Amino acid sequence: MKPIGRRTRRWLMRAAGSALFLAVLLLVLPLEAVVAAFRAIPPATFALVLLGFLVAHVAAAMKWRLLLDNRIGVSRGLKAHFAGLAANLCLPGAIGGDAVRAGVAYGSLGNGPAVVAAAAADRLVDLAALLIVSLIGATEMFNPGAETKLAKVAIVLFCAAVVVLYALVQLLPQIYRLAPKLPGRGFLVRLTEALGALARRPLRLIFVLATSIAIQMTLVLLAWWLAVAAGADARIGYWVFAWPLAKVIAVLPISLNGLGMREAALAAFLAPHVSDPAMIVAAGLAWQAVMFAAGLIGGAIQLISREKPAALTTGGSEL
């Protein structure tokens, strides 16, 4: 009998994690209420949310392409990005999708280090954007209706994120000066180079971060629209605070692309502020369906183009 490969074993472990989270949720919450809330979402709303999701990811593809200095064409950038969305259906976690996206880009660019660095910088900028969006939501939670204060907080957070990204360029190389035997030095060097390239172009850095914040806020509001359609009574400030945090938590490598874990985290954050957490879970599962549909569209694009990701090499070693 052929032994189970490492990738398959990892996938099975994450699938078990997702199954466990979902089982606990459905034990705690009435299944009938979750199903009823899920079925309450009109098909037209689901279709419009899916369309908005796809448009947001077109913008995300262009942002990532900008981090590559526009060295790949628009069509190739879109193919690569949507190939990554398709890969998220079967590979463990968002990083698997990043690897496929990088492989398609590498087939055109032929510069492994640049592709890896752009992917790492893209993830870091998106993380900063998610935290900013969450803090904006927290401000709205405690000061509902204070639009002027909200705008000031958003500007301060944006400036702070730019400063932090600049500081990382200086601080990351110091890690290996203090501990030269730590693993992952090559990756850190590439990440520093990518951030350094952004730091040398402050307007580009500001534009990339602003674009990422706009994309993440759009996705948060689309998910909130699904929740409202499911019957949830979550105030928008609470949702904008909780959803990005649940998304960050879902990146932990213990579930399939966040399935089950995102819904559990979101329900835990919002349970004190909504009348029925079952509707929150239903909205989260509907969002998973949106991501699944987008992944199928990405797979169809890849099938039509009949293009396979290239083996990504960085200085002689494959990633």
C-alpha cells in the first residue's frame, strides 16, 4: 500500500479541523435555524455578492501585478490570480493559492525571487489593511455616527501602517545580525527587498496600501450584505470590527481555507451583539459558497487557457 504523501496528510488534517469546527457549531446552534437563515438569502443577492467578489479580486490582481512592477501583462496577471483562487479549493490554506499564482507568474516572468518577494509583500500589505479596517470598525462601535472622528482615525491608522512598513525595511535585516543561524534568511531577504522597493516609491506604497484597504472594506461589506439578507441584526460597526479579525484567525493552518474556523470566530465575536448567532454562521457559510463559486470560475479560466503553473525556482531551489 502506497504511503500517504505529506501534502495529502496535511490536507486531511485541515479537513478534519474544518469538520470539527463545523460539528461544534452545529451542536451549539440549532441546525434548523442555520439552514433557514442560509435559505433566506435571495439568489439575486448571492449573485450580486459573487459579482462584487470577482470585481474585488480583479482589483487585487492588479495590485499584486503592481508589486511585480507591471512586469507581467494584465491578462497573465488575471489568469495567475484566478488560478490561485481555484487552487484554494483543493490546496490547504491561502498560501497554496499563492504558490499556484506565483507559478503561473513565474512561467511568464522567469524571476523566482521577484515573484516570491511580491507575494510576501502582498500578504503583509493585506494584513495591515485588514487590521486597519478592523480598527475602523472598533471606532464605529464605540462612537456610532461620529463620521469626522472615524475619518481622523482612518487617516492616523493609514499613516501608522505606512510608517510600520518603512520601519520593517530597516528592522527585518537586523534579525539575522542578532541570530545568524535562524532559518528562512533567503525568504526574509526577498521580503525586505520587496518592501524596500516599495519604500523607495512612497506614492506607490501609499497607493498599494490604500487599494488593499478599499478591497478589504469592499469584501467586508459584501459579507455584511449576505448577513443582513440571512436575517442577522449585526450593526455595521461590529461587523467591520469582527470580520477582518475572523479572517486573520482563519489563516491559521488548522482548517481548509478557514472553513468552519472563520464562522466559529465570527460567531464568538458577534454573539453578545446579535439576537441569533445562527444567522451569522449561515452568512459565513454563504460566504464560503461565494469563494467556492469564484474558485470554480478561476478553474474554468485556467482550463480554457490550458496553462499549467511553472515550477517556481529561486536561486536553484524549487518552492
